[in-house]
Amino acid sequence: MWSCLSRYRDFGLLVLRIGVGVMFLFHGWPKLTGGPDKWVALGQSMGYLGIHAVPVFWGFMAAISEFFGGACLILGVVFRPACLLMVSTMVVAATMHFGRGDSLQTASHAIELGFVFFGLLFIGPGRFGFGRG
């Protein structure tokens, strides 16, 4: 019964890419436009991985990863590198939550999206995209 839906695999990937990508545009925009003070605050999360140097750089990279990674997901361009950067960002976010003593419930959003991006890294954007992955 459900096998007829398999022909819509690429459409399903498009829906996933657009949905998650749009959310990351909205999630990353305030971080990107927050400026150096926001980037330092974000970049200090790298301290939970033992990296304390240049937090402004790491915060800027997280903001870039989230905002432009969302755009890359939507368009299907530079798709796999974007997914790899977004997996890395989600690993740092989850590590930060656990480092603060937050519960799994609090860290779950970053963990779940990390798995989504990790899976998409292998699957690719599908045929409805402007790039080849």
C-alpha cells in the first residue's frame, strides 16, 4: 500500500529541506545580525569542548552555519558541506546544554536536528535542488 509513495522520495526530501531550512533561516538570522557581542556569547560554547580561543570567530561561524546552512538546505546547493557544518553546530549546542547541566529534554532539539543533518549528509538533496550536493 505505501510503496506507491516511494516515487515521491525527492518531493519528500524537498519538503524536509524547505521546512528545516526556513526554520534555520529564522533561527540563525538574529545570531548573524547580533554582532560581535552575540558572536562572543555563542562562541563561548566551544569552551565546553575545551576550545577557549577566539570565541567571536566560533560564534560568527555558528551564526553563518545556521543562517546560510538553512539557505543551502532550501536551495539544495553546497548541500553536504552545509549539512556537515550544521551537524558540527548541533554537536556544540548539545554539548553546551549538557555542560550547563541541562536535561536531555533541553538538549533534545539540537540532538534531533544533528541526526537529521547527519542523515541528509548521506542522502543528499534529491533531484529538486540547484546543486549536486
